[in-house]
Amino acid sequence: MNKTLSIAKKEFSDHVSDSNLLIIYVIVLSVTLLTVYWGGVAYRVQSTVTLADVSMQHGVIDIPGSLTDSLEIYFVTFGQTVFPLLALFGLILSFYSVNGELNGGSLKVALSYPLYRDNLLFGKALGGLLIVSLVSFSTYFIGFSLFIWMTSVALTLDLIMRILSIIFGTVLYTMVFFGLGLLFSIIFNKPLKALTASLGVWVAFNIYWSIIPTISYLLYGYSGSNMAYLLQELGYTTNNSSSVLGRFSLLFNIQYQLESILWNALHVSEMRGVGGSLPSDTMHYYVIFIPFEKILPSLITPFSVLTVFLISIFALCYILFRRKEIT
Amino acid sequence: LANAFTVAKKELRDSVGDRVFIAIYLILLIIIVTVAIPSAAEQRLSLQLQLQGVSENDSNMSLYDAQRVSASLINSLRTLIPVLSFLCPVLALLISFNSVNGEIEDGSLKVSLSYPLYRDQIFLGKLLNGFFMTFLTSFSAMLVGFAVYIYLSGVAVNLDLLSRILIIAFSTTLYMMIFFSLGLLFSIYFNNPVKSFLLGVITWIIAIDVYKQVINLAAELLFGIRIDQRWGSEIAAYMGYSPSPSNKLSYETFVNICSIFDVNSNYGKILENSLTTLSVISYSAKGFIVNNIYVGAILSTLYNPLTVMLSLIVIINLFSYLLFIRKEVV
């Protein structure tokens, strides 16, 4: 264990002084501040309306559900922009982790000491985990500090638990990409090849959704709501089987899993309406608070999917690294 | 110029033989064809609906629905825009990120310069290769994609459609050339190909994602107005908040000026305008009027984004040229 910790310490200090990582970290932080600032401004405008008039005339606003103090809608842009950058951070952290040392000759030297390959791989993973945790924690700490400062949202134990669950999800997500980079750095001897392959996987994760409509079309004869509407206008009947495919395909979308953790964890309140059965009736809205323990079941699936991905990738890394020829 | 062509020929052979490039190109091609299949089916249904005259006569249909089911090409091909904007820059970066530093590393640039070859010719050769490659990639991808789309959808092939495809292919070439030029610049500036590739990727992410947000934030900080942020305008209107006309004008002017350099939205604008073939407007209680928008009418909207893209290519390459002339080759 001591040996693993020593390697983790060395890996951590290597990563901290890496200028490439520093550049991406600065970008991640800047984008976090930008997107959270917008979210804060939107919250300030919206919370004034909620406080001013909770019960309002039916039809005044098309999207009454968004007029609550629930936080998830203010972090949509944050998730969409920062998560891909964090994935890239994870990949860059590890794409030359093994092959870089192999080319530099330090891996051979390290293995000439009484060190098992297991120690080496676990040390690298632990070093990566430390830096990923540091980056995730600092990013959310700064982001949420700005948001709370701008909006005066009460910092309760409930909110802290929500933020911690998001940080944990982000660490898992970034570690999946760290694992992918590590995997390619074991498979390919050239860092450039490993980087290209890692980037290829990252691009694939970002682009694979574009083929889902085709699969849906080939399986069910239509894809998307537009086509379903067209078919209905032409007198054909459609079922909603394609939405099952859409939901199933989302299981493999790692970014969606993290976004779903973010949305669910920040789902603080809901607006429910009563009355208004006739257009002339007044619709009354009331806001209900959703405690953290109520949203826990919705976090199980995304956390499980991320964990399964992580374990599979690291198991593959372990097997390949054990068999790796080091010359 | 003959020497430059020789260099370009050699570079072209190298690029075409690069396995990573081939892999990403094939992925692009597969995705374009994949997107074309359901898009063509949707277009076929829209055309069928139009033939039956449903959208023109259906008074129960809202204007929004009539617009989204009209047979305008943009409705069925909208998915193509994010796919092309996302993938094309990667391909361009892959062609150029190790163009100069790769050759310095393996020593071939030094050997090339020991022959009677000027640096200008080498640079021009690399640039020509970039143009050929991006041209080849975008035209072949568009040709294959639209061939599948036209075959499956039954869209009439006429001069108007061909002109639109040409405009899209040409603008894709320019869009890719911007990223090719950036890759070339980084490959001259950095001696390590990994660094130039990384910086290329970071620039790509900033260009397609971050830049727009920075502009909006800067405008908001300067003029204190929130206009296009999803529900923001609706809530602001409900609260009776209306920005002063002068502030609103300054905000819009600032965003418009800064957006000139937003490569991604310029490219998106060109694709969107080129694919808009119909406009649907409501016509009292009788339904809707569907008007054709011919390619001639959209040309004026393409002038600005195309000029900006061309200017960016010229500026980046001028800078690269100056750096390459002064580059120490050891």
C-alpha cells in the first residue's frame, strides 16, 4: 500500500505541474464562472416573480413550471458546456501516463525496483483520482459560491448534500475518461496515437446521438416528433416505441448520466397547479419543497451506469497492463 | 510555383495515406449518410403532405406546426448542421497539426531545405495541400450525403438545388480551412506535435462552444440587458421590465460585431440560409401561404459570413507565413 501511495504522490505532483492541464483547468473554471453567473442572473429575475405573485392568471406565462425556486434550470448551460471540458481534462490527464514513461525509459527503471505492476497501475489511478477530485471540488466550490453569493440561496445541509452528490458524480464521470486515456496509453506506444484515439472516443460520445434517429427509423418506420406529426397529418398511426429506443440509447450517454445527476440533485422544488378546469377559471399555483432523500432513488441509475463504465474500463486497463511488454 | 506543387503533391500523398485521417473521414461519411436516411424519409412525407395541400388548407394547424412540417430542406436536414460543425474542424486539425513540427522532429524539413527550395514554396505547398484536402473531403462528403438524400426523398434535382449544395460544400471547405490554418500555425509555433494538437483541440472547443457565451456575458456586463437567454425575455416582459432603446441597440450592436468572428455561428448561418427553400406565413382564416425562396434571394445573406471566413483564413496564414520564415529549423 505504501508503494502505491508513493506512486500516487509522484503522479499527483507530475499532474499539478503540467502546463497543458493548467490551461484546461483555467478554461473549465472560466466557463464555470460564466455559465453560473448567467444562471444567477436568471434566478434573481425569476425569484422576484415567484415572490411577487405565486398564484397567477392561467395562461399568463407559458412555462409556469419554471417559475419556482428549483435550481436545476439555472445549471443547464453549465452542464452542457463544462462537462465535455471535464471529459477532455480526464483524457489529457492520462493519455501519456504509461506510454510516456515507457518511451522515457522510467517505467523499466521503476519495475526494476521491488514494485508490482499492480502497485504501479493503482498508484496511477489513485494519483488521477486525487487530481480529478481536486479539480471537481474546486470547480463546484467556486461555481456554487458565486451562485449563492449572487442569489442569496440559503446554504443548508440539504443543499450541501446535493452539491456533494454532484461532485461525486463528476468525479466518477471524469474518472471514466481518465480510464479511457489510461487504456489507450497502455494499448498504444506513441502518446500522439493514444491522444488521437482518446479524442476519437470523446468525439464519438458527443456525436453518437446523430445515428439514433436512423436506427429508430429503420426499426419503427419513423424518427422524432416531427416525423410522427407528419405521419399523423397524413392519416397514419404511430406508437411511441421510438421513445423507448431513445431512452435506452441514453444509458450509454455518459454525459447524459452526469447531467441527469445534476438535474435531479438540484430539483429543489416543484410548482403544482389547482383549479382552472375552464378557461375562465383562475389557476392557483403552489410550490412544494422536495427534500434530498426524496430525490435519492432518481440518482441510482446514473450513478450505477457511471460505476459500471468505470469498473469495466479499469478492469480492462489492469488486464492489458499486466500483459504489456515493457522493453 | 512548380516546386510548391511538388511539395503539395507529396503532402497530399502523406495526408491521404494517414490512417487516422481516413478513419475520421469514414466516420464523417457514415454519419452524413446515416443522417441523410431519416431526413430523406421526413422530406418525402413533407412533400406528400404538400401535394395533398394539407398545410395550406388546414385551419386547425398552428403556424409553428405548418412551418415545421413544410417541405423546406432545413426542416429535414437540421441535424446535419451540428454534425458538420462539430466533426469537420477535427478532420482539418488532423491534417495540419504536425505538418511542420512533425517534419522538424523526424529531420525531413532540414533535408528538404538543403535542396534548392525556398521556405515560401514549402509553406505554399502545405497550404495548397490543405486546400485540396479540405476541398476533397467536403465535396465528396456532400456529394455522397446529398446523393443518398435526393435518391431516397424524391426531391427534384434542379439548378437551384445544385447551387445550394455547391454553396454548402464551398462554405464547408472554408470552415475546414480555418481550422487547418490554425493547426498549421500551432505546428509552426510549437516544436512538440502533442502540444500543437492539444492547443488545436482547445481552440476548437472555444470556437464551437465558449466564444458565444463570452460575448453574451461581456454584452450583459456592459449594457445590463438580458435578451435572448431562454425564458429570460418572457419573465422580464411579464415583470414589465423593458430595457431602454439606446441600451438595447448598444447591446445588439456589440453582440453583432463580436459575432462576426464567431466561426461556428457564421458557418451555421450559411448552412441554415442555404437549406431554407420555403417560407410559410399565415393567411387569415384560410390557412397558410407557402412561398419558394430561390437561391438568388439568399446570396446576399451569405456575403458577410463568407467574407469573414475568408478574411480569417488570410490573417491566420499571413501570421503562419511570418512565423515559418523566421522558424529555426535544427
